[in-house]
Amino acid sequence: MGTHEVTNQVPPRSGGDLLSADPALAEALGREGGDPAAVDRLAAVVGTDEHREHARAANVHEPQLRSHDRTGHRIDEVGFHPSWHELMRTSVEHGLAAAPWTAAPGTGAHVTRAAGFYLTSQVEQGHLCPISMTYAAVPALRHAPDLAAAYEPGLAARSYEPGLADPAAKTGLLAGMSMTEKQGGSDVRAGTTVAHHQPDGSYRLTGHKWFTSAPMNDLFLTLAQAPGGLTCLVLPRVLPDGTRNAIHLQRLKDKLGNRSNASSEIEYHGAVGWRVGDEGRGVRTIIEMVSMTRLDCVLGAAGTQRAAVTEAAHHVAHRSAFGARLADQPLMREVVADLAAETEAATVLALRLAGAVDRSAGDPAEGALLRLALPVTKYLVCKRTSAVVAEALECLGGNGYVEESDLPRLYREAPLNSIWEGSGNVTALDALRAIAREPHAVDALLAEIDLTSGADPRLDACVAALRTELAAPQERRARRLAELAALALQGSLLVRHAPDPVAQVFLATRLDADGPLRTAGARPGSDAVGALLERATPQAG
């Protein structure tokens, strides 16, 4: 026998259609009115070994800052590996940027796009930052109809055109967002960047921004202190006369994860911008962009969970230890089923919110639901992703700790969505503001949850606890309120729409009387475990 004979190692997971392998997504896509054919076309691309290799290469070969050319002139450019551009091209051409905003009502365009974003998140997360900001920029830009008319066609186009040029000369545009500053972070009102009004109606900006992702995008929504107060403005990287705007890239951030994406510190040195919305209403204007990026945080987190659980389920289906296949061993079955149930709950809730975006234009109740359901969902789903990925990695043991497994990259990505566009405290407190200022949002949330009133005593107890918190909300209990609201939404959706074994495992592991969110596998799900494992495990083919 040779010394290097390899046995009992898990075969590589073959590429394939990620949509057909994900029954929870396929079911939610149809239920919420999306276009399965469009999503399947994208799924067939992002599930290939070739696309996964682009994801690996884009993260190994990180973006590089070129602040000056060889003669010493400022150029403020970032160079990317060709795989980055291939990832971007695929996502833009399949409508993951701003294309849904120009679709006809009733076509499920936002749900279709959400499903594609979720699937793509399973393969590579970094490039989805500029994709998300482009999607989210449109509702904010519409506060300035002239600017929206100029930029929206390019943002909604399915044409990826990298490189710096006058936006009017490009067939496809990408947008970014530049809000936070050193002294404030999430407290954007503490920003000191100033905007001086000019006779021609433009503004000149001076200041330093602490986080600006994707600085090679074509235009950026930013906040600055104008004469009338904190104001939202849009700044193109290249001005109409073809000159570079005075936006200087100071450095690229050395981040825990999201390595393929160039996050930067920038300075405005008299940069030219145009106002979006009224002076002094900057936060109210840009909050619509923040809301849509929060939806993408939920989608990205759910996709990351799904990717990790898929790897764990594939591993235990092929690996043996102590005389039996891991997938046949009772404790491992409990762990993977627990993770699979949580992932399905995240998926159905994320698609439900995307459906609310589609329907909100014609149904005020759907818009009201988003106002409260979105921050509480972001709070719980994004926060739980780190724990889910860690447990999934542990299912692979040492094999999960090496880079070839892709689990380390998922693990580094896992905290990002919980931090981006409002960390846990920020989103929990935002939920309290919605409760205080928009009571119809509470009504919409409870109406959604109450569709399963009386269906299960554990879910009813959770809703009763939520009602107690809603009756007298307190800042110090904001996290409890957010967690209860998100759990109640997830439980209600699973009871209505998921196979009974999925709902039962979720209710048992999240809402039993001895308390939610214990470690995975701590509360057995009995006979329901097998159904979860079957839904989570990739099928050979």
C-alpha cells in the first residue's frame, strides 16, 4: 500500500444550478411573484466551477491603489484583477444592479433581483457592494428629478462599463455612497464635511470621508454640511467637461473580509456636487438608499448562511468517522438540521421583504411593513450569520479551517452585513424610532405575524412577548424587541409556507420555553431532522 493513498476524503462539490438545489428559495421565488426563468439563467452561471474560481481569484489578487501616474499627476484610480470584472459583468448583465426600478409594476422585478443577489452571495460577496449601492441609489436620486433623469438610465442599464469617464458618455453606470467620517461613524450628523453653494447651483465640498466603498464607481451620494444643514449631494468621479472631480483616494482599507472590494478613505478638495433633496434634509433623503442596502444585507447574510450550510451538508454526506458516515450519526444530524432550519427561515423572510418592495408602490401596508420588519430582520439575520458559519465550519473540522474549503472566506465575510448600514444597536434603535413615529408600521408587522395566530403555542408565546415589548418600548430592551420581532416573522412564515418538518425544527430550536438561540444541535428535532438534511444536502450530478 502506498504511503499517500487517499481515502475518506470528501469529493469536490460539483458545479451546478444553485436554484434547483435550494427548495426554500425556489418556493419563495414563486410565492412572491418572481421570475424563475431569469433567476435560473443566473444560477446556471454562478454555480459553475469557473465562476467560483473567479471568486477565489478576485479575493487572492486584491485591488491596488494608484494615487499618481508615473509623472506625478494625481489619477486616484484602483486596479482590479480580471476576475473582479467578470463577477461585476455577470451581476450587472443579469439585472442585479438598478434594473428593477425601471420594470413594469407587477412583474416581480425586485423579487427576481433579490433571488439572484442571494444566489450570487453564496459565491462571492465583495463585488456585490457596488452592485447593492447602485440598486439603492435610485430611490434617493428621485428626490432630484433632473439628476434622476440624467443618471437613472445608466444605473438601470444591463451594461458593465468599467473605467472613469463622463457619466453622460457611458452606457452603464455604478453608484456609491460616502457618509461616515472619523469622528462620527454611524452618527452621520456629526460629520464636518462642508458644502459651499455656488452661483451655478452646484456645491463645492471639502472634507474627509472614513469609508467609501468601490471608489471607481461613477457617482456617489454623500452627506455634507450646507448652509441649510446636513444635505445629500451627488458627486460624479468625472465632471461633464471630462476632468477628474477633486476626490482624492487616501488609502484602501485593510479589512477582515470583503477583500475583493476596494473600500477607501477619501478627501474632497473642492469637489463638485449637486444637491439631492432639500438642504437640511440629508438624512431623510439618503435613508431610502440605506433601507435598500439593508435589504441587501439581509439577502447577502442569508446567502452566506446557505453557502456555509451547503458545504457542511455536502461534507457530512461523504465523510465517515468512528465507523459510520457523519450524516448518519445522531448528533451531527441535529447540528446540520438546526443550521438548515435557521437558513431557511432567513431565506423566506428575505424574499418576503423583497416582495414587499415590489408591492409597496400600490399597497401602503407593504411599505409600512418594511419600515419595521427591515431593521429587525437585519438585526437578527445578519447577526446570526457569524454563528451559523462558525458551526458549519466546525462540521468540517480541520478541513474547514483551510482556505481551499472556502469556509475561511465565508467566515471572514460573515460579520460584514451586521456592521454595514447600521450595526446591531443602530438597527435595533431604528426599530424603536419606527414604533414611536410610525404606529402603522407596528400594525403591519403584527398583521403579518397574526396570520398564524393559534397555529402553535410556541409561536403564540413569542408573539405575546413581542406585544409586551411593543406596548412599552425601552432603549435598553431594544435588542430583545428586535430579536422577538424577527423570530416571530420567521416562525410565522415557516408555519405558513415551509414543509412541516422545517417549521417544527425551527420552532423547537428557536422558540421552545427554555429560550431561543442556544448552540446548534442542543435541542433535538426528532423525526423532522431527516427532512432538513435532505433539503440542505447538494445532490450529485
